[in-house]
Amino acid sequence: MRLEELFACATGADREQNVAAPRDTLKTRRRVDIFVRIGVLGLQGAFSEHVDAVRAAFARAGIDGRVATVRRREELEALDGLIMPGGESTTISKLLRTFDLHDLLVRRATQEDFPILGTCAGMILLSTEGDGQVERTDTRLLGLMDMSVNRNAFGRQRESFEASLDIKGFDAPVPGVFIRAPAITRTWGACEALGTLGEHIVAAQQGNRLAIAFHPELTGDTRVHERFVDMVRRWR
Ligand code: GLN
């Protein structure tokens, strides 16, 4: 199946809805009617909620966009932006190699500044430096952000919890659902920390790469996805 058809299947019926339901009236927000393609890496983990969140973000921005889960090289090649979801980072890293996507992703990001949003396990994979668990499990990081991660920073007692977070670039606190969540222990170079929870860095950005330790797709608050959609639109 051609990529265009794939996107048509995944989103076809929603097209009108995507372009016709901005949150603000057209008087207050200019409609940016362009075609952007965002993929959600569908190898393992929590990907379908991201598809819904991206659709909502397209609608709010008044952008004509397509979103679908992707697994193949030719799909990745045709995208304007990719979301790497939460899940199990060792498994996703192995599948990235099995599906021959690892090097392509690194090439697109380093040569084209291709936009990537990594949440939770996706955030771990974006980083340059992991912890002992990353090394022991032969998890191959993409090395696309100058940051070091602790894979299960919040420990067993706090396997899953919610917190309200102040994140740079958002005018009101962002609700965060943390599930066996990682944290960023330090950033350097061009990587900027955007928000913390206690001593843990939970959001960072480097160029067109956005790393989020929690699950923004599970709250119904689509502002993280709106920010990513805006990055993709500008890049394109
Ligand atoms: N801690 C998990 C890992 O190491 C990530 C958890 C998540 O994505 N919800 O892969």
C-alpha cells in the first residue's frame, strides 16, 4: 500500500473535521491550511492515543494534517515529523534495528533537523547517555539529544502517578501522567531543560527534538502535541 493511501485510510474521514474545527474562531487565529504528515512509531508501546492527540492538535491549529502509525523505512522517509511513544525502551531499540530504522532516523535528525517528539521510552531513546540498565540491556540509544537519562528514576514505590508541571513555553501547568517514568539527570551543549519535578528534569528540547518524561497523550490536554505540530509546520 502506498504511503498516501495509508494516511488516507488512517485519517480520511477525519479530514474535514481536522480542518474545520479550530478552537478559536478564524478571526482570532489564522487558518494555516497546509498538509503535514506526522507518524507515530508503531513498533511497541502506547501509540494509538498519540494518533488521537495529534488529530486534536491539527484541529486546534487549523492545519490540514495526516497522522498514522508507521513501521517501515519508506513511511519514515516520507514523514514531516515522528512521535516515539512510551513502552519498553530496550524492546523499541531492538525493533528499530530489526526494521532497519535506527540509522535512517539518526540520519534524518542530524542532516535535516527532522522533528521528533519522544515520550517516556521514546525520550530515553533520544538521549546520548543512559544509565547502567541501558548498558546492561544493550539498549542502543539514538544519541540525538545532549542529555543523560535515568531509566526508572522514580523507583518502584512510585510506579505511576500524576503531577502538575511548569514547563517553559506553556502559560499554565501541564498535567503529567508518569508510568515507570525516566528522568533526565543532566543536559549539556545545545539541549535545554524545559521543566523539573523535584530534582528531576522531565522535559527538554534540542533543535527540533522534544523529550517528555511523562505521557502527554493520556490526559486529554493536547498542548504538548500542539507544540510539536507547530514545530513540524515550521520545519516543513
Ligand atoms: N521505564 C521504561 C523503559 O525503560 C519506560 C516507561 C514508559 O515508557 N512508560 O523503557
